[in-house]
Amino acid sequence: MDLIGSLVIILICTTLCDHLFTRSGLPGVLGQLIAGILIGPAVLNVVQPTTNLAEFAQIGVILLMFMAGIESNLSQLKKYFKPALAVAIAGVILPIAVMGGASFLFGYHFQEALFIGVVFSATSVSISVVVLREFKQLESREGATILGAAVADDIIGVLLLSLMIALIGGNDSATVGNGSGLARQLLFQGLFFVGVYLLVKWVAPAIMNLSKKLLVPTSRTICAIIICLSMAFLADEVGLSGAIGAFFAGIAVGQTSARKVADQYIEPIGNAIFIPVFFVNIGLELSFSNLFSSLPFILLMTLLAILTKWFGGELGARLTGFDQKSGRIVGTGMVARGEMALITAQIGFSAHLLAKSLYVDLILVIVLATLVAPLLLRWSLKEKKTT
């Protein structure tokens, strides 16, 4: 099927699945992912993965990470810095240690086990926000801490992902045998992060101020996209993922006066076509041919994915003065993985850090853990409400 026909089917199916999942109180992105599974080779085999769809998906993940950067409310993190940082750090260390260790015991080699831990260190609070809003707890101390911890979690996760790709993903045959080549690559990656600092501090504000003076109706949106794509390109050139560059570009633009304008016009572009294709493309890659042989691994990792974030978040909250029930709200609010874990897994698969069969298993674990997350948060909120 040609590209246009595939896009028509993808947009129809993702819109319907997104609607049904959202109406059920579940994240719409999971609906888009399941749409990809249904129409892909795993079930109906109506749409097959192609190079053109992969290019659309690449733009989708870049825009998605850019918007995640824009929405990273650093002022929220500053307001509740101590509890949020404690929750984020505990919620990153436990999944890496426990899930990485469990994966190693299942026979995966060290780099795969470590990357599995990194995948599940990510948190997506878009689901938690819906539940917190339902209980009118979004502005509460617990809600604000969850949001602040999510900002810190995203930044820590992206830095860990950058480190993994730099040290492991870049170790191809040419680089392994050439120590100076690896050193040069690490130098360029270091310079890239220096450039990120300069971008946030001076370059992005200067460009966005200049955009106000251009006699073009969408000049601020165009300049924001130029910054996004430029950083994605540079990150890719130094051996990192383009999505990582886009995330830091989003943080840079998000600190300028153009934040609302860029967010208002770029989000519809991404959500209308590119981001649905990204999630569908993940579904197109899935296969259930080895599901039963992988079932013990999937079930154990799903349980660990839930418990490590829950107890990690609760531990961080309790250490910074929360009581047991408030700590439980924070812990269960951090369980959902959603798009951040999906992006991390996809980047790892593209960088050859994960084998295809393992990548499929991890996607299933992410989906299962994310489906359980809102149920746990509702339970913990009701428990506090009854006291």
C-alpha cells in the first residue's frame, strides 16, 4: 500500500482508538499504539512498516520530545525542589537496580540489562494528571510534587539515555577498534551539551526575540521548529539521538516568551499526523510469535515496573516529610510509563541496544504497567479521602 493510503488508514484508526481509550480514562497514546498492533503484521496485516513511515515516525518522536521539553515546567521543579528531586532520584535508582538486575538473571547481557533499567526509569504523568484533576488534587502538595518529580525524572532519563548511547550505542566495529575515534566522539558530545547550555541561556532567547521582528505571520513558530530540527540534527551528528537534541531544544524555547505561541501551533502539527504515525510505527514492529515463551519475563517485569516506581516514589516522599498515605499517592502517581518509556525503548532499538524480541517484550510491559497505573492512583486517593 502506498504512503497516502497507509496514512489514511492510520489516521482513521488512531483517532477512533484514541477516542475510545480517552473516554475510558486511559491514555490516548496507548490507543494509538494498539491501533498500530491491530492494523500491522501482528494482527490484520493491513499496513506494513516502510521507510517512508519510519521517516514520518522520526519526525513524530522529534516533535513529541520537543513538546515534552517545552512543557517541562522548571519553575514547578524549583518550587518543590527537595521532595520532587528525592522522588525522582529514588524512582530512577530502583528500576535501574532491580529491573536491570532481574533482566541480568534472565540471561540478558549487561548492556541490555542496564538499558532495560533505563527504559523503566522514565515516568509519564499525563495519566496521573487526569486522575489528580478528577479528585481536585492537581494543586495539592502531592500533585505538585508528582509534577515536579516528573520534570526531574525526564531530565535525568534523557541524560542517562544520552550516556548509554554515547558509551554503548556508539561502539560499532569502527569505533571499538579506534580509541581516538571514540575519544573524538565523546569530545563532540561534550561540546554538544556545552552548546545546550548556550542555547538555553542566550541563543534561543535571541532567536525568538528576532522572530518578533520578521514580517511573517508564523515567524515565531518557524523559528522554534528551526531550533528543534537543528538540535535534533546536531545530536544525531555527534552520535546521540535526534530526540535528545529536540528535548533540550524544547527546554530552551520553553524558557522564552515564545513558549505559549510555539506550544499552541507546534502541538497541533505533531498531534495531527506525525505523532500518531510514531506510535503506530511501534505497533507495526510488534509480533506475538514468541509471546508464550516470553510470558514469565513479561509478567515479572510488569510487576517490578509497578513496584519499583511505586516504592521508589513513596520512599522519596516519606524521606522529605510526607506521611504514609500522602507518600503512597506520590508513589502510585509515578507508576505510569507511557510515551517517555516508549520513546526510550524505540531509541534503544534504533541504536541497536535492544534485540527485536526483547524490544517487543518491553513494549508489552510498558503497556501493561501503564494500564494499571491510573487504577492504583485512584485507589490511593480514595484511601486518603476516607480518612
